[in-house]
Amino acid sequence: MPLETPVLFKRVPTPPWGDFNDRKYVGYDDYAKADGYAALDKCAAMEPKDIIEEVKAAELRGRGGAGFPAGMKWSFLPPLDEGQRFLAINADESEPATFKDQILIQYDPHSVIEGIAICMLACQLDTAYFYIRGEYHHHREVFERAIAEAYENKVFGENARIGKVNNRWPNLYLHRGAGAYICGEETGLIESLEGKRGWPRIKPPFPAVQGAFARPTIINNVETLANVPYVMLNGAEWWKGFGKGRPEGAPPTVPASFGTKLMGVSGAVKRPGVYEHELGVKLIDLINGSAQGPLDGTKLKAYFHGGISMGVVSQEEAEAGVEMDFDIGKKWNNLGLGTACVTVIPEHVSMVAMARNCARFYSHESCGQCTQCREGSKWLYKLLSRMERGDGTTKDLDLLLELASSMGSMPGNNICGLSDGANWAIRTIVNKFWGEFEAVVSKPSRVSLAVLGDGQPVGAGA
Amino acid sequence: MAWLTKPSGTQEIERRDEPYLTDEIKKHLDETYAHRYPTRRAMSMPLLHEIQEHYGWLPYQALEEGAAFLDIKPSELLDTATFYEEYFTQPRGKHTVWVCQSVSCEVMNEAAITQAIADKLGVQPGETTDDDKFTFMKVECIGACGGAPCMLVDEELHENLTPQNVGGILDKAPD
Ligand SMILES: Cc1cc2nc3c(=O)[nH]c(=O)nc-3n(C[C@H](O)[C@H](O)[C@H](O)COP(=O)(O)O)c2cc1C
Ligand code: SF4
Ligand code: FES
């Protein structure tokens, strides 16, 4: 069933309710007029632990890729002591094909800021850093403006209307990244915030216990926090009216897919853009409905359904009913929902080229700490480039799969999830489009000179 | 990235008498950023951005001055500077062109855009034009996939590029 009225995009014109061209910056005053900051005022009168309980009850799962329940994360914090406690908002948004958070940042930043303030209150975090990727220049300026408005209106700073948090006046600062995918990984982000190279840390200790500046730190995605005001204003039960619950009869321990989700569509479609849907919407409806179907004269072949790191879904699978929810991984043999931003791949684009593109991405963005990620991703890139040129062999295909599957956290030798992404991206592409790979390796473009002549390799025995 | 080692150990550092990190820049950094973080080292990224804003790149002498200002070792600041794609430890052109090469852009024919720019500027990705006007870079997803293929020219985003319209966009960059 299509979403009747938008939730996160209430103030951001989006088809079918509005027009992309009418999107504009919603400042403090306009935001406040439409119930804005009402949730914050409500929360200011609540016990922090009751806010966490409400978010827990909503079963709000992280929108940054991993789907970890936000309320549960918030309850991992140690008891208060004398020192500072931090919130880091993940606006690094660097997963290829992902461009959802930037819409909220550009057009409705106060919904994010309100979520930030509520989270700070609930978790008793005195200082928040908004870690925004370096390439978001315009977005950075817009968000700085929104932060300034929030200070003017006493959301933060001295005499903030929520009072002192953790015995300090609450503050929100923007921290600009400088172009490194790995700084989206939560501990890479923390290192970068501390002014170092973005090398992910070995966990435990988890950031909630020892994060930024060795103090308790919560890290959440922009969209996750933007959901919080709606949960708090209307209640968890209202919020759970959206999305997809548990299968009939499943116990409450089974994680569900409640709420709406921002979904970007890009690639070979008529109307690319960021849309809002209930979790559980059919991929094919997102493509043919929201994005108005394939570009004229193209047939579709595959989708990166949640950023490249989640792997691919084929057109046959999409037609058989792939649904965009947190169970997509288990049901359709990929890593998960990821960022729910879809790249639409048409028939004429080679999947070998797509795999090569992914491998290049990982080899370029690997931070280099773990051998199998650093070397493996380079090797994958070389192998795939060779195949794409037509110089691959059948043996390369097996090597490719073996190499990819040796790179993830299942063998358990990497520090962060980047190499899992590489593993899943490459493996699902190769497995689901085996035919294309076989076709490029079975027709070598060059005959090997070494086996001409008498059949003896040149130089053998010399 | 970080693990590509550079021969900086044997490199002569070009020096000038006038400091890069002027009192004015220091004052600005101290007033804007110092209170934000519990450590001075955490000002590394804002400081590097600031130096680069002024000089276009990060001269080694400036890194030394920056490190002294932050009370860290020059190597620690260099470590940060060399890790991130946006920091240049070598001079670059007046304008930097960043063409996205990730999946959505490749699907939308980024190859033709790259070719058109290479032809127009007469340089390959990673190079700077002879007149030092443009440095041409390829980057991974810049978060504007809905407008693929796309690029940044300095801080400005250009979407829905075609081999026909990129030339005009580059022509508009001031000398
Ligand atoms: C290699 C890598 C890159 C990541 N990049 C991002 C990112 O750009 N944005 C983001 O929100 N989360 C990213 N994540 C996920 C974060 O580590 C973290 O799980 C998330 O920010 C938590 O927020 P959430 O629970 O609200 O989703 C990345 C993870 C990995 C392993
Ligand atoms: S898995 Fe890769 S990106 Fe992650 S810490 Fe190890 S080397 Fe770095
Ligand atoms: S893939 Fe090019 S901007 Fe995202």
C-alpha cells in the first residue's frame, strides 16, 4: 500500500505529494510553525530514561546501513560521571549511490537538529558533532545556517531551553570531513574527529563506552535522528503504524521493519531522486512508480539496492517481489538493506564493468590496516580489469570468488565492515550474473604466444 | 590512500621567511574552533582546510607551523594531511575538477564526460593543465547520484552532464 502522507518529507516536496522543484530550505520559523520543536519541549519535561524507553518501544532501527536498534544503542551508555559525553552525527554519506541524508540536510535541517537535541537529552550527551563529508559544500553552509538559527532560538548554548545536559550547556558543532569513505565507519569517524587519519578502531571497547576523546559516545545516522521527533511527538505506537511488522506469530525478539524510509533512485530511470516509502515497499514499485520506470529504449537488468556494499538484486528477483525492508538480505541473498538507495542498471551495461567499478572503489577507499582488505581489494580490481579487457581465464573466476570470500568478517580478520562490503558486492554480482563473467573469460582476446609452435611453453627447460 | 608511502623522508623543504600561518589565521582558528574540542589536535582538520583555503594547497612549512600551533609533531599533522583526498600536499591548479566515477555515474556514461574533459583540457585525470588553471581529478560518489553524471568544479556541483555541456561549464571558470 502506498504511503498516504509523508512523514520525514512532510516539509520536503516530493512526488506524489509535491514537486522536486518546489523544494526549498525550511528555516527555524517555518519549522517551528508546523509543530517543530514541540517534541523537544515535550521531552524536556520527561525523564531521560523514559525517552529512551519510547525510542526502544518504537523499535527504530539505524538508517545508516547496519539497522541496529537506536534505543538499544542508547541504553549501552555507562552511568554518568564527571566527564563529557558526546554525540557524533554521521553525515558522511559516502556509500556509492547514496544521496538521501543530503536532502534532509539541505531542505529540512531542523528536523535533524531536533532529533539531535532529543538524543542529547535522552542520553545525557553534552556535546554533539555533526560530521559532514567534505564534498558537501553547499550542504555544509546550509547546515551552519540552521545551527546558528538553533542557537539563536536557545536550542543549544548558554541558557538552552532544555537546561543543562550532563551538567553542561549543550552544544552542536559541525565538523567537516575531507574525502574519505572510511570516515563513515563509526570508529573511523571518531578518529577523524580527533584530528587523525580515519583508521577504524578495534572493538571492543565500543564507542558507547569509550568513543571520541576516550569518552562515552553515541553515533547515529542523520536519517535515524530525523525520525526521533516524530516518534516522540506522536508516540511509538503511531510510528509503528508505518512499515512492516514481524511475520505472524514471530516473538518480539525478531527484529521488524517499522517506519518509513528515504529511498534514493539513480541510474537508468526517468525520474531519479529521493523518495519516501514505508519499509517493505516493493522494489519494482519504487522503480516503476516513483522513478517512472526505465529510460526510454532501455531494459533493466539489475539493481544495487542499498549502496554497492549490500550486493545486487537481479531484475528477475525484483519482479519476483523483492521488498525493501530489513529482511531483504536473508530473503534475497545479499548483505541487507544498507542505505536503501538504489542504482538502476540497464541491460547494456556490463556486470563485469560494475564489479570492476566496485572493486576499484574498495581498493581506493580501503584504509589499509588489514592485509586482506588492502591487498585483496587491489587484487580483485586487477583481476576484474583483466577480465573486462578480455584477458581473463576461467581459473580467474574461481580465484575471484575465493578471494572475495576470504575478505569478510566471517573469516574474522578485518577491523571494520568495508571488506565485508567488498566481499558481498563482488560475490553477489559474480554469482547472480555468472553467464556474463563466463562469456568474457571463455573468449580470450589474445592467443597466448607461449603455447604456439610445438606446444611447449616458450623458455621451458632453458 | 594512507599506505601509499611518499619519499618525504629525503625531501628538501622549501622555506620562506614569511609564515604561512599568519597571526590572523591563528586568531581565527582559536576563536572559532578551540572551544569546540577537548584537545588541540582535534583542530587538525579545520586547520588544514583553513590553510588550503588560503594557499590552495598545504606547503610543508605550513604543516610545520600548523603542528607547532596545535602542539603536535609535524609528522602527526602530515599523517592526517596525506590520508584525505581533499588535502593537497603539492601545488594544484587554480580550479579543481572532480568527476564522479562511481556506479550510478558510470551507468549514466561518465566515461564520455571524462573523455570530453580530457580532450578539452588536454590532460588526463590526476594531472594539471600547463597554464595551471585546472587540476583534473576523478573521485568516488559525491552524493549527487540523482543528477548523474555529475562533477564538482571547486565547491560547485554540476549535474546531468553531457559531453556537449561540460566544455561550457569549464569555460565559465574565471582565469
Ligand atoms: C565502511 C563503512 C562505511 C560507512 N559509511 C557510513 C556513512 O557514510 N553514513 C552512515 O550513516 N553510516 C555509515 N556506516 C555505518 C556506521 O558505521 C554506523 O553503523 C552508523 O553510522 C550508525 O548509525 P545508525 O545506527 O543510526 O545507522 C558505515 C559503515 C562502514 C563499515
Ligand atoms: S577492513 Fe579495510 S577499511 Fe576496514 S579497517 Fe581493515 S583495512 Fe581498513
Ligand atoms: S555515483 Fe556519482 S554522485 Fe553518486
